[in-house]
Amino acid sequence: MRPSPAALVAVAGEQPLERAQAPVTAAAVLDLLAGGEAAPSPASSLPQDGEPRLRLLRRVGIADPDSIDDYRAHGGYAALRHAFALGPEGVLREVKDSKLVGRGGAAFPTGVKWEAVARQPARPHYLVCNADESEPGTFKDRELMEGDPFAVIEAMTIAAFATGCERGYLYIRGEYPEARERLEHALAQARHRGFLGESVMGEGFSFDVEIRRGAGAYICGEETAIFESIEGRRGEPRNKPPFPVEVGLFGKPTVVNNVETLVNVLGVVLGSGPSFAEVGTEGSTGTKLLCLSGHVARPGTYEIAFGVTLRQVLDLAGGVPGGRPLRAVLMGGAAGGFLGPGDLDVPLTFEGARAAGTTLGSGVVLVLDDTVDLPRLLQRIAAFFRDESCGQCVPCRVGTVRQEEALARLVAGEPRGGVETELALIAEVGQCMRDSSICGLGQTASSALESAIRRLPVFEGSGT
Amino acid sequence: MSELLAPRRMVELEVDGQPVRVFEGSTILDACRRLEIDTPTLCYGETLEPANVCRVCVVELEGSRVLVPSCSRKAEAGMKVHTDSERVRLSRKLVLELLASSVDLSTTPVAAGYLERYDAEPGRFGPPAPPSDDRDRARTGHHEAPDGRTAATVQQPVKVDNELYVRDYAKCILCYRCVDACGEQHQNTFAIAVAGRGFDARISTELATPLPESACVYCGNCIEVCPTGALVFRSEHELRAAGDWREEEQTVTETTCPYCGVGCSLELHVQSNRIVKVTSPADHDITLGNLCIKGRFGFSHVQD
């Protein structure tokens, strides 16, 4: 079966229309424009539905995402109550003891970040929830926001309480209209019931959340470009240092956390830091959401304990359909790295992925069988980075172009000065981008391409 | 009061094995200059906050995963910096090659020296692609797939839409200096900004309108800060086009602007007894190199 694409249908005007449509066909779009209803969201992509050991996904598909009462009936707001009992210092201690690290891709220790902001004398402090989930192949945060929106808001409130923030911004990508509507609805209910606003739950702590919507630029998910965008400017990353914990949004100390990172905090606070760390490995504690897509029998969002192998995850998802051989797995998305069929015993942990020369990133596991035209896929990735580079710094702005051009020559079988020369050129440009780009986009834009050349037999002499 | 009398604090760091002391708040570039280590810079403007976008001034800092821009990175006590390591040389060389292969650097005074110093071979990316006349209409996030036979460039026709200055964006390295000078750092006019994304990023007026229809007030302070000759006086542009621009024959006469009581310093650049451009010293306390339309362009009565 050919996979059908999804699309965002948006019409401006007095009665704006905004609907995500999947699968999208010309007829479906015309019907929408004529006032028809959007097709219902495709059947749940949570293949582990009902698995009792789920932590992050435990309420998704079970509790009504539109009802704060149902959320509370399923354990909602118990963590915030417990956080108030612990006090800010207590929450910081538990988060540090949990060894939770960020799930957005960079894997920075959350407790360290929170403590750094909490200790800053400058006021106010800001909290930014990074929901600009734009890494190609990532859809886990959407699952959380659409399926358990109150959990995101409760977790933001706990983070704000621990770090002394009075205001939070939830920066959501524009292509997620349903998630935004559910979150807006949830925010209104939380405010109405006293879980946001002046003196949350009567505890004297005031906090509120504002939603800001991205306009489709990949770069706006970068942790400092997101500030520029929220401040109303062109989304361009800032040079670091100073780091956001010192000089962030509106020049003030700021916590930026990914949606999944924040939702993890609920479990940390409800249990304890050490008990959270009992799941997973020494360096990667807790569970991780993985986004399985491509040639797997059951694609979707999976929650796994850190430490299981890639093979186990592929088996869980039913393996490559049609009995075809596996050709490669792209880990971490366009900014990630490839693994080959011989790497299936790599443990899925931050340290395990690093040792294998790739990254877990935001949790993308894109599976490719032998029908995939790998060089074409690499060209698509190179084109993506050329389009999504913000254009600010030279290594990324021009380097992405030169890599795309070199790749085109290789694919056309017209290498300038031989394949080896072209591969060396790609590597040199890549090194400059990694070393000298301003932000993570430029620093990782070349990773997938270079890992394919290193690991897979894409071009003559590569993958050896 | 005591704070006002306290001496400024110093920090000591090490650059290329040599110890150096600089005032707190100084940059690594300041430290390099103190040691007379010649550090290439392109986007760095003496009168502006560092934009740190060209990345040609990067240095290796021990303990840092990536190279750091010396123009903006503050010096800290105990830093160990290397300005000529293999990594630094490779990055500087690549930045210069990437720029020289995509931009016309023929009027960037420092370019030739830098390219030679770092053995840059911009030609290895292939022959330059033909000029484009629709860069202003490039759709963000869309580009035609390249065939790799030529190297994409920013070559485009020069914009001549007014009597006072021209914009030759084929020479633009996107250093952001003009944007910063027009905007919040000097002029507060905000007539120009960066439009588009990635390789399509470009300096543009609002909706790419010609200058006379834009918010431009013709102060010419963007010309003053432009390091590449992308922004030049119309007189300079025409002389260059005719092959008559002879910088070595030009004299510079310092005088004071007569138009108002501020009394800005002017430097009149004269060739064959004609004023060909007007500047103000960048190190002047009052102007920082800035003027207004009258001081910058109001000189024709002197010679006609």
C-alpha cells in the first residue's frame, strides 16, 4: 500500500479554516473547502494501547482529553499537589535525583537546567515549553498534546513552581491545529478551576501559560530561535553563551523544555527521583517515546524503557513488512544518523547511540527496506537543510548548498575529480558546519549524510 | 561611589601559549589584537555589536565542543585559546571558499589576502551558476534541485533605483551590518531587514520595494558599514563601471558639516577635483561614522 501523505489545510478570512487532513486527496481537500468535515483522525497510532506499564502514554486514548474531571479521575493534578508539599527545593532535588535528561534531542540534564534558572537573581524567570516538534519523522509530542493536554499543562506548572517562573509560553508548531485547540481548551478549564492563574490550587503560587504558534520554520524549534520568534522577531538562533538559563526570553533567565521532558516530570514528582531512575540505564533513566515510521508493520509512537535494543523495538513494531530485508534505519531524524542491518543490537540509550556513532535525538526510528533509493533519500535530506537553514551564518547557509550540489553530482555519476574527491569535499564542508555553525541545525545538518557515507554502501567506496 | 573609583577588573587568559591580560568584558578578538595576532574578520564592525555570523574569526577554545567566534566570545580567566590549529585553519578556509564561490568579493578589500593566507580554492565547487534576476521573489522553503554542474551564487543585477546610492547584492556576504546600522543600533529607521531563508536569505526593503518607496531616509549609514562594496555611492558605482575609479589618486579632505549645529566631521573623498564620496571617521566620538542625508549626499553645490 502506498502511504498517503497528511496535509494542513488552511484558509484565511473572516471564518478561517484550519484542519489537518490525513490521508489527503484532492477530493478530500475540495470537500473541506466546500464546508465538509475533515476526515476523522486516523486510527490510533499507539500500538501499545492498554499496556499497563506505560508511563508517559498511560492516559493517552484512555482519559478524555477535553475533560479536566476525567484527567483528575486518572491521577491528574496529584503530581502538582505533591510538588507543593515538596516545595521548590524538594522538586529540584527529585528531578536531579531522577537523572532525567532532555528529550528534545540534546539530552541535557533537566535538573541542572532547572537549578541554574532557580538560582538566578534576575526576575522574572520564564518557562518555554518547546512544542515546535519539527524534526522530520517525529510525532510523539503531538500524541501527548492531543491525547493528554492537561498533563503538559500540569508539568509546566510544576516546572514553573520549581524554577520561580511566573509565566510560561507554549510554542506549538502551526501544523498542529488539533493539539492547539485541545491545549487552549485545557488551559481555559485549568484556569477556571484554579489550576492556573492567581494562587494555583490556593497555594499562593501564581502562574499562567500563553500559547504561541510557529509558522512552519524548522529553525524555530532551536532553543534560542524560539525566543526570537516569541519576541516577535525573525526566528534566528542566538550565539551561546550567554545560555538561556542566564539570558533567555526577553533577556531573562529561561527554562526551555521539550513536551516529553516535561511530561516525564509528573512521574518523577509522583514517585521519587530514585524510583524514576530504576527504569532504564545508568546514563539514560526512565522511558522514551520512539516514533516508528517507514517500513514497519505497525508504525506509531512507542514507549520503551531505555536499554532495549533496536532489534527488540523493530520486533515490537512487527518488523519489516512483506518479509523484505532491512536496508537501513535512520535514527534521530534528518539531523540524526543511519544504522545498518548489522547494528540491530545497539542498545537504545543516549550513551549507546553515541557509542554507535548515531543519536537517539528526539526518538525517530525511520525504517527503510531494500526498495528505498538511499541516494535519493540523502538528496531529500540535503534539500531539507538547504531550505530550513535560517541563512544567518556562512557555514550552514552555503555549506548546505555545496553538499547538495556534490550529492547531485555523485547521484548523476558525474563526480568532479572522482568519487573520493567528492566524498572528501562533503566531509570538509561538514566539518566546518559542525565546528563553526552558530546553532545545532548547522552543526548537525551534515550528520545523516556523513553517517550514510560512513556506514552504508551508497556510493562507490562508501560504507566500508 | 567606591565603584566609580575602582580600577576595571582584568582577566588573564592564554592565546597560542602566550599569557595576556585584558579588561573584563573584552572579547577573545581584543586579546588576539593585544598580542598582535592577526585575526581575519568580515562581519565584525568596529562601531556595531558583533553579529558573529560570518564565522571567519573562529578560534579553538580548550574545553569547547565547537569553535567559538572570537569577535563576540568574552574573554574569561584561564581560557586557553588556539588561533592557528588545524581545525581553525580548516574552518576559516572553508568559510572563505564558501563565500568566495557564492559572492563577488572583488571589492572586499581584505578578501584576496585572506583567501591566499588560507589556501582557499573556491573554484573546487565548480564554475559559478549564471546570474539570477528573481532572488527577490524566491519562495521560502522551495528551491530547484541542483544538478551540481555549477555552483549556486548570489549573482544578480545591481539595484540602481535612486540618485544617491546603489545596492549590488551580488557582492553581499550577509554580514547584517547594514541592517543593524539602519535599525536599532544606529539609525532606528528599519528600512531594511533580512528576508527569505537559507541560501535565499537576502537584505531587502519591505516587500522588496525600490528604495524611494521604502522607509529609507538616505542617511547612507549602511554604506559606511558595508565591508564588501555592495552598498556604494552612485558616483562610485558609475566611476567603477566606466573604469575610472582611481582610489590611489583620491585625496581626503577633512572638514566640518555646515548644515546644522552638531558639527559632524566629514571626510570628502576627491578625485579629479570632484567629490566622489563622503564619509565620517568611524572612530569619531560623536558620529561613529554616521551622518544624515545632508552631510552624506548634500555636496553638489560645492562643485556645480
